[in-house]
Amino acid sequence: MFLAYEGKLKVFSRELRTHMTDAEKALWIKLRRKQLKGYQFYRQKIIGDYIVDFYCPGARLVVEVDGGQHYGLEEMAKDRVRDKYLREQGLEVLRFSDREVLIECESVLEKIYVNLP
């Protein structure tokens, strides 16, 4: 199934791939090259009007790595709207904090693994 996206986000998506956070880099090392159950993941993927951190089309799974800016009331509300939209597209959304990824990476990978069919 094709997921439509907003073309104007393409340049921004490329920029985000170039300037990933330390947590995103650490997780990407574990997700790339079909290392989890043979599933392909993409980073900084455009879905609709949003850019998600990681997307696995084969499992219809979105993985978000949230830094401190996501924990303010306004940002949390935006994330709820975003997650609702993604779920309406038939996607599962998993969210992890930067800290979780950096300190408990194996636990994060286990949670992703069990969400892959």
C-alpha cells in the first residue's frame, strides 16, 4: 500500500538524515540492513504531512525516538495528533526516549522485535 506524502518535506527529510541525534544513530546501526527478522527500515521517512524517525513498511511500523523537546505539554499534544493520524493510516507507532535508546538499547530492540510479524 502506497502512503502519500507532502513533497515539500523531501529536502527537510534529507537534512534530518544528515543530522541525526546520537540516539537515532545508535538505533539506526541496529535497524539498518534488515538486521531484525529480515525487515527493511527507512529513516526520516515522509508519511503524509509528517516525517517519522524510522519506518518499516513490511510491518507497517513507525518507531519514534523522542528528545527532551517532546515532553512539553504542547509537543505532547502534537505527538498525540500525529500518532492518531499514523494509526488511522494503519500503522503501529512505538515511541522511545533518547535516554532509553542510549542506555537500554537491547530492551528497545526487543520491543521493536516483538512488533514485527
